[in-house]
Amino acid sequence: MALLINIDVPDLAAAVRFYEAATGLRLNRRLFGGSVAEMRGAAVPVYLLEKPEGSGAGPHVPQNRGYARHWTPLHLDFVVEDLDAAVANAIAAGATLETGPTLHAWGYIATLGDPFGHGLCFLQWTGQGYEP
């Protein structure tokens, strides 16, 4: 089985710039006439999909796309070596710091919002990840 991550964004060029500067992902190629950007640099490819604000989310979904900051139980976690530097880069790229950095039994976390309404976290392990 393969895993792909797809993130809807209203402005593909701005999203590519943000994710490159904030996370270190790199544009690998554009697809479908330039409406999709394949980003590499993580364990799985991340695809940024340009979808207009207000467009339908799907034939059986009553909501339309909105890019104001929203909460969802699914988000991206980026494991970083230097949390303070990663947070500073993300903020400089346009992210909003929401909480942290805070210490937990497994390490540090900072939660942020990207400029397109999506949540993301930066984690810095103090041991072997979530293992004690």
C-alpha cells in the first residue's frame, strides 16, 4: 500500500512557496496543467491541489471549501531537529503560532496554522519518538 497526502489550497503558487519555506519540502513537479504540485522531502509525497474558495468538496458533501482557519482531527506533523528554528522559519513563511513550544514525555511540540486554514505541528523528539 502507498500513502499520499493531498492538501487543498486556493493559491497553488503561494502554497508551494509556503511549504518550501516553512517545512523544507521541495517542488518536484507540476501535474494536470499546473493545478497540482507534487512536493518531496518527506517520507511520503505531498500534493498541493489548487481548489477555488467556495468550490464543492464533493457530490455527497454539503459543505463548500473554505480556507479560513478551521479545526480538523487530521493534520500534518513534521519531525524536526531544531524546533525553535523550524517555528521561526514557518512564521517567517506566513504560519501562525497557536501553541507552544510545550514539553511532553516524548519531546516538544508547537502547533501552527498555515495560511490556507490547515493545522500543522512541529515535533522535536527528546528520545526515540513516542516510545518511552
